[in-house]
Amino acid sequence: MKFGLQSNSWLYGPDPVEAFEAVKAKAQWAENRGFVWFSVLDHMIQIPRVGTPDEPFLEGWTVLSGLAAVTSRIRLATLCTAVGYRNPAHLAKIAATVDLISRGRLTLGIGAGFFEDEYKQYGWEFPPRPATRIRQMEEAVRLILQMWTEPRTTFHGRYFDIEDAILEPKPVQKPHPPVLIAGDGEQMTLRAVAHLGDACNVQGDVATVRHKLAVLRSHCDAAQRDYDTIEKTHGNPWLLARNDAEVARKRDKLADRGPLRGFIGTVSEAIDLIRQYQDAGVELLINSDYRNDAESRELFASDIMPHFA
């Protein structure tokens, strides 16, 4: 089992100007404490299950480019970029540049998108049917992979068109940076992972994750794809303390920022649950650190990760 951190919130203090310095410090700390992955949300406003829409929120790819320049080993990603936010040819260029700055540490996390209010605020078209957005995402991934690997790309799809496009320099990683397709819809999204993805991100409790990965395996079999070549990731918020009394104290302290979600418990309980996720097939466990709780991060590094080394 490997471990990562996801920066879901930019609330690091009263001054939003300090947000990048705070996330830089977190990414550097994670790199030095054995985490192998650091990702950020790619949204323009905060999503409902994490915070309020008017809280300060940094642009994800801009942050990644900054982090690429001040880290040296940890893998960097968006988790995830909605297909509707950028022309995919432009996204291919942005991602190739971040891969260059990081010297080959980028994973492109991409998904179909879901946040209709955000689309409307920023003037993007929001196809109401999820199937349409998933097909857009699949087409975008195909276009991006061509841009990353061909001298010039001409692509005429149902949703996107480019003509004799040049992308130079190419990404550092060969044949291309890994693509994580986020979402775990069983009929379309996991099928897209089997055909196009290098990694997946599945949500839910242990039984749900086990089931979703079995569905992914069946799609891989149908596509004649080696299931073991796809990295299985799982993201969830983890709030940790050493004992039940500290758990209760932390629950009371943090509840004033809205309902808590995800795992809230002791280190020993977390170790037991993580082992169950490992048995279910998860290879990279990502802590969606939406409360920016330093103690939980420290306990992950000092008390949990050594059990899975």
C-alpha cells in the first residue's frame, strides 16, 4: 500500500494570499515523510461536500506548476480535471508543460464533471446527461494521448476538432504521462478506464470498492486489457487521533466548519480499515485532507504508513 495526500481546501488561515505557501509546505512535508502522491482539486469554486462556494479557491493547474518547481520526487496530479473546463488540446499542452517542469512526475487526473453551478458561473456548457459528459471525457483522453505522442495531430471527433496541431516539447514521461480516469460508474466510466486509463479512483466503503474493482476487472477482460496494469486508487477524508478521548475532542473542535465526513477514529482503527482496503485491491490510499488537519497527517506518517512499508 502506498499513500498520498489530496489538497481539497485552501483554508489555511485568515489571509488567502498565504494559501500557496501553505500548500507548498504541505507538499514538501509529504514528499519528505514518504507520501508518493500529492493532488489538488481542479475547480473554480469550492464543491458542496467540502465547503462553501464563496471560500477562497486557487486554480489547480497553476498550483501544480508551482509545486512542480519546489518538489523533486512526489507525483503530482489533479483529482480531478473536468473535461468541460478546458479545450482538451490546450489541456494537453498545459499538462505536458507541468510534466516538463516536474521532470516527469505528472499524472493527469480527468473526469466527466458534475458541478453544474460552476459550469454556469464560468460560462461553460453543461450537458445534462452524464453519458454525454463521459463520452466527451473519453474523446478528450484520446485526443490528448495523440497530442502527447504524435508529431502533429489531426482529430475530428463528435465533440472536439483540431487540425495538424503541434505540441512541442512532448512530455518527459514515455510513452506519455499516466492518465487517471476518476469516477466509478459501472457501465461507462470503468469501461473507459479499461480502454484508456492507467489508473482509476474508486470511492465508497470496503465492500463497494471490492465490487467496483471486480466490475473494472470484467471490463478489462472484455477489452483484453491486463487488469494489473491499472493502478487502483481510493480517496477518502481521514481524521485521526491516538485514542477515543482525542477523537471526541477533535470531532467537537472541527464540527463548527460543517458536518464531518469520511473516517474519524483512532490510529489502530484506521490501520485495520486500511488493511481491508488493501485486501479489496486498493494500491494507493489518498487522504482527502479537506480539514487541513496537521495531526492526522503526522499520525499517517509516523504511526500508520510504517505498517504498510
